[in-house]
Amino acid sequence: MTATRQLFAAAALSLVAVGSAFAGNYPSYESPAYNVASVRSRDAVVAEVQNLRAQGALKNVGDTAEAPAVAVVPNKALTREAVLAEVAAAQAAKTLPRNGEL
């Protein structure tokens, strides 16, 4: 039993040693790069972004960057029965896309 405990302790200690040996040096929030004070106010940055958007010089990036603009769909307050009837009609006409297709 003692040998098992010693073996388990040695294995745990070696895992900790290997993990700390391969741990990288990550910059902490106390490094000088994070302690640089901004020279511009938030209002100045917001105003610049609004001006760039108005000029069309600000490019969007990300998943929706190339998405086409769509019109706002008016909010129709439908009842549950009306929605079920629309779904049933679309299923009967086979106009609903299959799962995963758009």
C-alpha cells in the first residue's frame, strides 16, 4: 500500500513538473504594454467612428461583413394558430426548405 501511495505521489509530482516546464511566459496585466494610458477620450473615438461611417471609409469585418442589407420585417402579431396554419400550408405546398438548406 505504501508503494502504491509513493508511486501515485511520484506520478503526480512528475506531472506538475512537466506542466510547469512547458508553461509559456504569458504577458501579465502588470506588464508595461498594458499600463499605457490612452491620450484620446472615449467621446473622441466615438466621434471619429461616426465620421468614418458617414464617409463610408469604415469597413466591417467578421461573419456579417459581406452580408447584404435586408429590409426590416414588420412585426405582425400572429397567434399560434395562424403560425401553425402558415406552416401547414407551406408544408402542403412543399415550399419549406429541408433541414440544413436555405
